[in-house]
Amino acid sequence: MAIRNQIIGLIRFSYPATEGFAASRLGQAALEELLYDPRRLTMRFAYLETLVLPTLAAQTDGDFICGILAGDTLPQEWQDRLRALTDRFPFVRPIFLERMGPLPAAKRSFRRCVETDATHVTGFRLDDDDALAVDYIEKTRDRADRLIAGGFAEKPACVAFTRGLYWNLNAPGEPFHRFREAFAPSLACAMITAPDMPTCIYRYNHRRIASFIPTYLEPGGQEMFVRTQHDTNDSNRVAPPHAEAIATAEAAKLLRKRFALDADRVFGLMPVRPAGW
């Protein structure tokens, strides 16, 4: 049988998981009040529509699906807005699920995107405020297909690119740093599995994934992701120690060349635009 490796991404969008996030300890009503605050959702849509989805739309390999997981209690106007994204971004698949743990929700979401002729699924994760380089899908498919052809993905295996940009939206004086991670990052990281999704990329902490499954890490010579830092991050995101600060003008060129982003537009996500821009 011919091999057909389907590429599927998953973005969790204000999903009220029962665990796994700092706010998950809240009761359901309090958690939904926090996640569904109109000001917060307006900002999350700004990240999603300005930063995340344009980089996916510009992929050199457009043969992929990206599910967007939200709660089935998300207010209707916001559900409608997620569904409307499919008009501009045909690769988007909105998914609305009841509240459950983050892993079963992720596996169920991936399964909803699997096509019947897939022999393998390479599933990647992406937050709703980060970005992937325009050749991410192309390179991930190439590396994953080689692992499959070589017999190295008969059980789950991971493919990750470790070089990227850290962007502090609250630091207009020095917002950008570049860095090569020593382990699989939380984005630009994908897991090859069988189509029935016995597990998925959300199963393990990205820092420890190589402790559990075979993992191919590629440092490469080009930035493969943008990871943002701002006031509503769930995790404590900071540029790693020894990250290299880069000038805003250089970062703007990278955003355009590697991520198909217009700096003037995306800098509007910052409360204060970068110095000298």
C-alpha cells in the first residue's frame, strides 16, 4: 500500500481544559469567565488572525489541515467568528468540544481531521499567538517521510526544528532574540503516528519528549518559529539565557522573509511599537 503521510496541526483556542494550564484549577464557571472575557478574546483573535494564520497561509507546501480547538461553551458570536475563518483560510477546521483533559481533547481533535486514505499522521502543535516559518510544512513532511521510509516511524517518532525567534511584545527597546534550543521546542515540533492517534504531540512535555520517543532534532541555519511573550501567556515565557538580541530592523526582515509577515502590521500587536520603528 502506498504511504500517505497526512500533516495536521492543532491550535487550542481558549479551550477550558480540566488540567494542564495555570487557570485550570478554577471551577468551570470561573474559568470560562476568564477565558471568554470579550477583551481577552478580541486580543486572542488579533494574534490568531494577524500573526498565526498568515504564516500558515503562506506555506510552500499547502497540503495540510489545521484544527482550531475551542470549547462548546464558547459564546456563539465567537464560534461564528472561528467558523468564518474557513472562508479566508481553507486549511482551518474549527472544532468545538465539551470540557475534558487536554490530552483526550487533543487526540479527539486530531482524529476529526484525519482523512480515510492516510497511512500516517504527522501532527504538530501551535499556540494561538506564535508563528511558523513558511517552509515548516515542507521541511516537516520531508523529514517525516524519510523517517517513515527508513522504518524509523513504525512507532511514534518526533521531528523538531530548534532555531527560532523570541519576541517580547512588552519590550519595545529590545523585543527580539534568536536562539537554538537544546531540546524539542513547544512549536516547530511534530509527532508521526498511526492514523488512529494512539498518542499525539501533546502527550509529553516538549522538553522531555526525547526521553520517551525517538526524536529528530534539526538546528538548521534559519529561524523556524516565532514565540511571543506578553501579558496573557499561560506559561512563563522568557528569552532563554544566552539568547542573542537582534536589532528590530533585522527582525523585521526575518518576519517578512521567513514568515511572510508585514512588520508594520504585526508590530501593532505591541502596546508600544519598537523604538525607532
